[in-house]
Amino acid sequence: MWPKYKFLERRKPMKSTAVETVLHMDDFTKYFEATRLGRLYFPNGKAYVHPGGGFFQNSAITDFYINLADLYKLVTGWKVNHTLVPLDDIVAVIAFGSAVRHPGFQEVKRNRLFRGPVTEQVPIQPSDADFLVITGENLMREEVLEPISLHTYDCGTWIEKGGIHLVNRGVSQLLNGVRANDTVSSSALREGVPIFFNGRLDGVVTQAGVTKTTPRKILWDENAKGFLTGRIQ
């Protein structure tokens, strides 16, 4: 089973040292309103940054990341089935998929001269990050949602923008999905890392009966400029 996360009420901003803690949607709202949401770094993939504005001027390669402000705006402005996702009904936002998968390698079959077919391990290099948004209520009437279908796509149960891929499941859809082998529900609970959530998540995971299979965790800190920065490791 998942470790029991204790919900922590933050009383003061985090300083200098990264810590493993629980962040609520309210915390992200406060940082967003103060324009102090920074980056969320992932263990798999690389990103190219160009502080100088040019491709070769002051460019650098860093770990793959997404901007937390973009994630916040996408989640809070997202309409599923023509209904705005209610902030007070968000149980959790969980990062899952190739960007957080452990270990960060995949097996690839290749043909080598003189050696023939061989299987090699190559690093996973994702170009986007997957997030499961769990809501208390179902925003679609279906009790089990298919991972990808024209019907759910047209109704907005998943969206991709700026390297961020959001998928929605209500609690009952999530539980039914685990039983029906819905790959999104199963993968997110087994391999995923919660970004922010509330005290209801423990109960949902207990009902799902899912065993967590990854040692990944997230550490939070404020950088030198006071921006909230997370790193999944």
C-alpha cells in the first residue's frame, strides 16, 4: 500500500533546504497569486534553456521540467464536459507516466552490424508530463473511462498543452478503472507521485487496494528568489 501521508498545514515559507512535505491546493493558490510558482523537475528527460535569448548564447541543458504556474492555470481553467473543474473538489493531482517512471530506462531492440538483433537500455526522454487530476465527483457520466477515445476526447476528459498532459477521473471512475484495468488509473496509483492533494487521498488509495511500486518522491524548496521549486527523485 501507499505510505500514509500526513497532511501538513504550512505555517511559514520553506527556506534553503528541500523537504518532503504535503502541499494543498491552497498553497499553490497563494504562491500563484504572489507570482512565486517556479519549476517542477522530473527524473527522466532533458530540457534546453536559453537565458540569453539565443540558441547558442548562454544556453544550457537541464533536467526536464514544467512551469508550475502553467500547471496551475491549466488545472484551474480546465473544463471537463463543459464544467469548470471545481478547486474545492480536487482530491489530488498526480504526476505519472514516462517522465516519472522508475527506472528511467526502456529496453529497445536494435540490429547491430556483425551482432544481429540486440536489446539495449536507453534513457527515457519524454517531451511532456502526464498528470492525473482526481475529483471527488465524476465530471462525466461514464463509470469507466477509456484511456483514449474520440468520445471522451471530444468531451474534454484529457487535454495537452505546453508539455503538460492532463487526465481527469472522478473517485468512483478511478476505483472502477483500477478494477477494469484502466491503464491511466492503475499506472497513476502504482507509479505516480502526488504533486498536491488533500486528506481524502489516503482513503481513496485504501479503497483502490493498489500497492505503490516506485520509490519516487517529491522534495519542495524555495529558490534564492523565493520561487516554489519541486524536484521528483
